[in-house]
Amino acid sequence: MVELVVNGGSHTLEAPVGRSLAETLRDGLGLTGTKIGCNEGHCGACTVLVDGVPTLSCITLVHTVEGRNVTTIEGLRDHPLVDSFVRADALQCGFCTPGQIVSASALVEANPEPTREQIRHGMAGNLCRCGAYPKIEEAIATWQG
Amino acid sequence: MARLIRTEKEVEGRYEEVWLVVEEDALDQWPSGPGDIVGRAAPRITGRQRARGEARYTADVQLPGMLHTAVLRSPHAYARVKSIDLTRALEAPGVRAAIGPDALHVLVDEAGYPGVAVAAVAADTFDEARDAVALIEVDWELLDPVLDPEDAVSRGQLLIDPRRYERGDTERGFAEADIVVEAEYRTQTVLHNSMETHQTICEWQGDRLDVYISTQFIWGVRDEVAEELGMPPDKVRVVCEFMGGGFGSKNGAGDHTFIAAELAKRAGRPVRCALTRREENQASGNRNATIQRLKAGARSDGTLVALSGEFVNAVGWSGWTATTEGPMQMLYACDNVQTVTYGAKINTPPMRAFRAPGFVEGTFGLECLLDELAAKLDLDPLEVRRLNHAHAGDDRPYSSKNLMECYKRAEPHWERRHDARARSEGPWKRGVGLASQIWYGGGGPPSYAWVRLGSDGRATVITAMQDIGTGTATAMTQIAAEELGLPLDRIDFVLGDSARGPYASISAGSSTIPSMGPAVRAAAADAGRQIIEIAAQRYDKEQRILSLKNGHVTSSDGGSWPLAEVVGLLEDAQILGKGARGPNPAGMQVLTFGVQVVEVSVDTETGEVQVDRVAAIHDVGRVINPLGASSQVEGGIIQGIGHTLSEERLLDPQTGTILTQSLDHYKLPTIADTPPEIVTELLDIPDEHLTNLGSKGLGEPPIIPTAAAIANAIRDATGADVRSLPISREEMLRALREARERAGEKVAAPAS
Amino acid sequence: MQLQRPETPEAAAAALGSGSVALAGGTELVPLLRNGLVRAETLIAIRDAVPRGIDGTRIGAGTTLAELEADPQIPQALREACSLAASPQLRTMGTIGGNLLQATRCWYWRLDFPCYLHGGERCHARQGEHREHAIFGNERCASAHPSDIAATLLALGATLRTTQRELTVPDLYRLPTDDNRKVTTIEPDELILELDVPKPEASTYLKAMDRRQFAFPMVGVAAARSGHSVRLALAGVAPIPWALGSPDDLDEATPLTGTAYKVEIARTLVRRAVEAVS
Ligand SMILES: Cc1cc2nc3c(=O)[nH]c(=O)nc-3n(C[C@H](O)[C@H](O)[C@H](O)COP(=O)(O)OP(=O)(O)OC[C@H]3O[C@@H](n4cnc5c(N)ncnc54)[C@H](O)[C@@H]3O)c2cc1C
Ligand code: SF4
Ligand code: FES
Ligand code: FES
């Protein structure tokens, strides 16, 4: 049994040691906003926040986050970044987008006015095969409207 | 009226003659330039759903009782299954069904490439399925793989007869040339790597089959599955509402779909078959490598007098031989052209279409060769391109071509090269290069759409197409909104389900907008005509003075009534509009054109190449959504940069094992690799011959010239000729060394 | 599989060995477990057992790369190495202790070819595809050490404290030999607790990679100057972090056909790094 705090709510779930946080969120809690692109730490699609820190949920064992605060895209649905991504057309297929927004939310939390260079540095772990990057940069640079 | 015609159909550069039933396209095109909605920036209609993680992709579909599949794939490049035993797998915990080569034709007992599917297991969880696959016992007979495409060609191991083309007399052309340049170019194998891997869920409902699939072609999947399973096509329902990228790799149903269907049948449960990232990078297709031996002859003023090319496509164990030779045949006016193309059959995974297959590779070779020629003649590369501009196609006229205008618009970007070079500093050399683009993108019939309008004055557009991330659903909504004179937020767009709408085109070959757009407009116009008929009777006006605008029916003699009022009296009655894509202009070539100008910096000591700026100027007819269009252009360029600089599938030369299965080894571009500036300029000149819209497709054109433009910019910056992709550090340093040696020879020559 | 969460180094060390493996950020270990390259009956989560944080020259082994990247007390070279390593998410998850003990990225090893480093007869990379591989120390195994951080600590002259001993960076690594294929000297029940990283007068880390971020080092060069002496160390060039006595030592490189280009890059980066710290 693991006890998880996700987007402010507590959940108790059955899970063998070795089960990833991503799998648990998606299959156990139905929070399918968190995507799996590679399942081995190489793409960033599965990014969630653990105690506010961007974390790859595909290579995080669910038992290691017991009692810590997990925030997924479902917990960030009203974040201004959602609107700025849509406004800037910072998504194409959208499969990487939840991960991008989760990463970006931590970036702007730490630094509300990041420079272009800081955005490129802070977002380098979120691959986008559609190549929405220029507009992702734009969306983050203009997230405050 | 429906009409039966015999016409040529083009998909990804391949033509076939077909009979088609088409409907007349009766509408006049809108005037050029932005309308109220079309031609103006619109954010994606499903953007919020996607951004908030609410959009349900195939990967997110969870059906009650659903099982998961693991596939046993050949670890060998070439081997025969002597025997296979599924007994232990079938007995493993959680397993509900297991199948091998005797159960399904996509499961093979002769493995022609590493990663081909041999057997599959469905179990309650993926982990159980994977553990069970490990228990399958296979006795392999190992065979000698052929991995080198040149080796395959010399052995005559080809997938098609060598494809030969000749116009004029190249031998004479070269004899008459003042200068002849010759070079060998190589392009590597690259992998699509859509973020959502290939996946399908199959669920049987009696004798009907529901297929949830990440696909670029709902109707193609329906037909393929129906044919394979011997079912009436409409017993197969195909669903794809949100799709996580395809780039050509998801045009067909794929082995995994047939595996899921068979396992679902046996287990009596819904079955998901999803590829892992590593399987994706073995078994879901690739842009094949090419070897291109090219030759160009020109007069001293730069006029091309002869072009010839020998192209080897490393196609793989199966697949088709893309037209790598296409750009050489089509891009320039040259009387004497000769090409031969070999499709090498080797023990590697089959190619699949990848964003302008053939033309990306062929443009790299041709456009680099042209710059090498210009350099030898000391001519301006842009001028050489203008000089050799093809004014008409070989025998058929272009429906529209504004490449000269693209060149004109390229001038200010091209002029920056003097400044750029001057900004070279120490080991960092800067330069500018350009390359032209030619490609298809006209789409074609059939495609259909319906429009439904209720008494609340809202319209729903229905068609069973897919939006693969290109923003076509948004563009369709804009087209319907423009035609109906309705604001965007009063239109709903329903797509993604073959049971909920009419036939729609494949989203490949830059064809969705040119194929679907005219059908959507026709359907909206059909509904609009009915609204006007009703309004004319209700307000006692002549139909011809009524029009639809801003959510109102407006009369040119002054009256204006909100649409909701006009149709309010419908109550439960509905206005139903229906539209079809008309034929392509007879006897004409419908093509897209463009040019890209790229600025690079090269660290001549470490071989590092940075792309600083790209200006992309394309002629794709009318632009529906400039915002979405610029995203397409940027995305194409960024994929092009990956192709040019960092991506390469690598094989173990002995066993053929794919070494770059994971994304740490297969290097996709990151946000940091994106040029700081990408300028998109679309001419936005409607093609007056093409449909009621005059729009062509834009998905593929932007990736075509990028590699050559980068290579040409590198030559401008450093004098080095890079002829092999990717331009890794190793290749860059090699080319620089070669250039230094050449320069050394030149300097040394007078002294000796 | 089991998971334990000891709260002291002693308890953690006692739980380790015989089927138990230490789990820090898991960025390396979790994929290895999933791919069967490491087997464990029990995972010992050491987050609460190993020191974390920076105090002057002392760094807890549980400190993340992101924390190091951001801390002004940390020598320039180490901050640069951290900032150029992996991706933002991996840096917030990955610890410096785990980074030093990461396994090779050699594709043959990761795909479980029965190669020399896995205990087999031969190195598949030497005759195979080896563009990412070594130019030094590559006679038996030609893998390239993936850690930017390890090379930097080598140049900085860092020392480590474990549950069993104090050691230098060179003591931590070894080239694999016929009777022992390991590339580190850490015992299965030994934990790295802390590092001591002396402050040089000047230091820098330069990195060539296949893309501009989020790639392992093709060649990484760390340089640290104290007084007139400049210490150099390289990442991505040998199966272990490689100390370079002087720039001329690059003449001693033994590149494979596919790795010769790395020597050329190393020469430039070494020259630039020396210039930068002088
Ligand atoms: C995709 C990717 C890209 C990367 N790119 C780079 C790069 O460019 N440059 C670079 O330098 N690194 C890179 N890394 C490596 C990354 O920095 C390490 O994976 C990370 O730092 C490891 O730390 P961890 O805490 O996650 O270790 P874990 O995965 O938890 O452990 C790794 C190993 O160390 C052992 N271990 C951990 N802590 C201790 C300890 N205190 N004492 C004893 N044993 C311990 C574990 O048992 C395990 O064997 C990359 C990793 C990935 C996955
Ligand atoms: S380089 Fe080392 S790890 Fe790679 S194949 Fe050779 S022995 Fe194995
Ligand atoms: S899915 Fe987690 S990093 Fe790719
Ligand atoms: S939008 Fe498709 S992968 Fe990023």
C-alpha cells in the first residue's frame, strides 16, 4: 500500500515496489494528463512536480514519493501558462504539452521573468517532436499576459 | 452532380491512374487576402483540452477489462524460426492469449530485419505480458544479413526494377557544358519518433470491430483491417480523436493493429497493443538512407545543360522506393536529365513515408551540387537558381507557381550574408546559404463533410478526418465560419470517428487542407444556401440580396437579422449541408514551391554548427490560418535541423542490431537547438485553378530545403563542402580539413 | 522487490550488499533495473540516510546537480559541469553521489551484448559502431565515461568520504581488467557520504556534445588552476574520468578509427580551458 498526495488529495493505493509514479497516476488514478513518451527518462513528457520540483514520473518509483506533494497537469489546469500556450500556439499534436507546462510552471515560479536563455536552459528536458519550441519559448516569455 | 472521371492521383510523390466519382465544385474562390476569419490567426480549437491534459489520446483510452500486449520481436537481422513454442507463455500468470506465426500473417517465421514481430501475448498487465514473452522458446536458424545498400545493389537484391528516367540527351549536354561538377552525397536513416508511439486498441462487439488507433488515416485503417479480416468495411469502426504525431509513420494500420485484433478475438476482451519507445525505433519505419552520385553540367553563365543522378535508396526489407530523384527532374529547367534509382533490399526495418519522403534527401544532394557549381563559376547561388527557373512543367502546365516571387522575397534575407560573414570572429565563421523547394501538396478527391445547423444558430461540422497535430481541425472550423458568416466560437467540429461522419482524406502528403477544406466549404455553403432560402421567405426578400455575415443574415437593401432569429423557428428541425471535394484541375501539375535562407555559425576548431536564423518563404496557395501555418513551418525546419545536425539511426555493422533505440542515443533537437529566429513568409496567393479555396498543403514543404540550405551556409562560412548527413562534428571537421588541404594546394600550386 | 528507508548511514550500510542496492534519485538505477542490467531484491532508499547540502567546501553526496548548479559557493567548473549535464528534471532528481557511480552509456552494454565489460570475451564497440567511444585507456573496453561531474571533481582534486574510508577521485575509478570488470572501487555495501571540493583560484568546464543541451559529453574538459599549476581532466574520452598531465599528453591518445575526431576536439577544448583559467 502507498499513500499518495496528488493535487492536494490523498489516495491509498495497492502497488508493488518497482511501479512507477507515472503508471500509478495514469492507470491507478486515471490522471492521464501525464503522458509517457519514452518511459526511461529521456523525453520529459511525464514531468510532474514533487514538492514543487520538476520530476520525471516514469523513472520515479511511486513508493519513494509517499507523503510528498505530487502536482500533475490536472492540478495546474487553471495556471496562466495554459492560456499562454494556447495563445502562442505553443502546441501542435499536444502530446508533450502537459509535460512542457508542468516544467514551465516550475520555471516561472522560481523566476517570473525568465530570459530567453533561461527558458532554453530550463526547458531543454522536454522534447517536442512537432517542433513547437519557438512558440513554447514565446508562451513562457509572455505567460503573464 | 456526381461525375465519373479518370484521373491521376498523387500520394507522397507517387502517381496512380484511377477512376473517381467526383462532385462538381460549383463555388467561386473567395477574393485573395484575409477574409473575416480565413487568413487570420486563430488559436487551436482544441488547444485548451490538450494543454490541460484533458484530451484523450489513444494512449489514454482505457476500456473495462482491457488486456495489454507484449510482442516477441526478432533479435536477428535475418533468421528463420525453426520452431516456436508458446506453451510456457500461455501458462504464465495473467496471460489470456498468445499467438505465433501460424496465427497471423504479420507474425513472421522468416525474420528479414531486427525487430520484426514474431509472436505476441495478451495479459492482464503489460508487465505480465512482457514476462510471458520471455518464456516463448524459439529455435532460430541464423542467416547472413545484407546490411550495406551498395552491396545489395551489386547483388541485384532490389525491391523494384531500377527506375530510369531520361529527357533530352545528357551525354551531349555534358559534352557541351563549359563546366561539369560531380559529387557523391549521402543521407542517413532517421526515425520519426512521434511522441505518442504507435498503438491500437481493438474491441469486438459481436461481428463488429472497434479500433482505437493513433493514425493519420482513419479510412485507410478501416479498409485495411476490413480486407485483412474479410469483413464488410463498415463493420470496422475506427476512432482517433487526438493524435500524438505521425510524420508519415502512421499512414497504415500497422502490424500492431492486426495483432491487437486477433488477440482481442481470442481473449474475448479489448486488447491494447502499444509499442514502447524502443520498439518504435526498431519497427515503426524510418526515412531511409540514400547514396546519391550526382553530376551537373552548365554553361559558364550558370545555365544548366545536363543533370544526371544515380540514387540508391536503402529501403529495407520491404517498403517503397521514394522519388529521391524527383527534385533533379522537376526543380530546374534543364533539357537533358537522366536519373536511375535503385531500391535496395537489405535486412533493416522497412522505410515508411517521413515528411516529404525522397524529396528531403534528393533536395539535399541537388541543392548542394548547385551551390558547388555556383562556387566553381563564381556566381551568385540565388542568380543561378533564377537563371534555371522552370517556367512550365515538362508537358503539363503548373496550376500556379510563384517561385520567382519567393526568390524576390528572399533577397533581403540573402543580402544579410555580407554582414553575417563580417561577423565571423576567431574560430567562429558565419555564413548564409539557401536552397529551393519543390513538392506536391495539391490533395485531391474524394473527401466529404457535413454541416448541421440547429435552431440555436450554432453549426456543427462533421467529417471523419483526423487532426494529427497540424491544426487542420482549426483551419476547417475557420473555413466553415467564413462561409457561414459565423464567429468561430459558434462552430463545433466533430472528427475522429468513422461511425460519426463521412469519408475523409489521409493526413499525409500535405493533403489535408487542400483535400478537406474545399469539402468543408462546400458543405457550409450548402447549409448557407438553405439559411438564405429560409430568410428570403421569412423576410420576403430576394435570395440574391441576402448574405451571411457576423452571425447575421444581411440584406444589401439594409435589413439584418441575427442568425438565431432566422433559424429560431426551426425548433427541432435542422439544416443539413453536405459537401464534397471536387476534382483537381485537369492536365495540370499542382505543386508547392519555396526557398529557405539560413544563417549559420561554425566553430572551425571543434566542428560545432549552430543555426542562427532561418527565413522560410513558401508558396502554398491561400493560407487559412497564418498562426498555425507558421507553427507548421517552424516544426518542419526544426525537424530538418535534427536531420541535418544530430539525428542518425545506427546499426551494429555485424549483427544489424539497432543501437539507437532510446532517445539518449537518438538525438532529437531540444529547445536549445532551435534557431533564435525563424521568419515565416507565406506568399498567400490563392491557386486560381485549384478548388474553391486555392489552398495547397504545407505539412511537408518546410522540411525539404533546410538541410541543403544549412550545408550551403556552411560552405559560405567556411569553404568546406559537407556532403554527408548528419553534419556531425566528425563530418564537419573532415570537410574543414579537406577544404584546408584544397586551399593549401591552391596556395602551393604557383610556387611549384 | 522490497524497499527500505533507513535514516542513518550506518543503518543504510548495514542493509546494503547481498541483493540490496542503494537508490538515490533513481535516474540511473530505475532504468537499469527495468532493463535487467541491475538486479535487486531490496532497494535501500538513501535519501534520509546520506547528507545533502553544501557547507563551504563540503558537499553531501545526496545533493542534487540542480542544487550544485545554483550555489555560488561551488567552484565555477563544477557549476558549469552540472549546468551542462543531463536535463533540468534529471538535475533536480539526480544526486552527485549517484552521478559518480553511473554506468557507461555504451550502446552495446545498454543493450546487454555479452561484451567485455559484461564479463564477456571481447569489446563489441571496437570492431563495431564506436563514434561515441574512447580515445584513452581503451584496449579492453572502449567505453567513454559519461560523467561531466566526475571529470570536474578530478580536475578540482576533490576527495570523498564513504562509510568505510576517505579516498581521492583517482582512487574511486579503475580500468576494467580480465579478473575484475568493474570501473569503480566502491564496495556493494559502501556508501558515498560526502565530498570535499577545494576551491581553486580559477576553474572552468567546457563540453562538446551532439546537441546544445541534454547530451552526454562527447568530450568534456575541466581545468582548475591553483597558483601556476593547472590541473586538467577529461570526460567522454576513456572508460573512466581521465586526468591529463599536460596538454601534450593528447599525443598519447589511442583513438579508434571512429573516435579520432575526439582528439582534435579535445586539443581545442584543452587549449581554451587553459586560456580561460590562466
Ligand atoms: C538521460 C540522461 C542523461 C544524462 N546526462 C548526463 C550528462 O550529460 N552528464 C552527466 O554527468 N550525467 C548525466 N546523466 C547522469 C545523471 O546525472 C545521473 O543519472 C544522476 O546524477 C544519478 O544520480 P541519482 O541520484 O539519480 O542516482 P541513482 O540512479 O539513484 O543511483 C545511481 C547508482 O549510484 C548508486 N548510488 C547512488 N548514490 C550513492 C551513494 N551515496 N553511495 C553509494 N552508491 C550510490 C546507486 O546504487 C546506483 O548504482 C544523465 C542521466 C540520464 C538518465
Ligand atoms: S566499449 Fe566496453 S561496454 Fe562497450 S562493448 Fe566494448 S567492452 Fe562493452
Ligand atoms: S516518459 Fe518520462 S522522460 Fe520520457
Ligand atoms: S506538440 Fe507534438 S510533440 Fe510537442
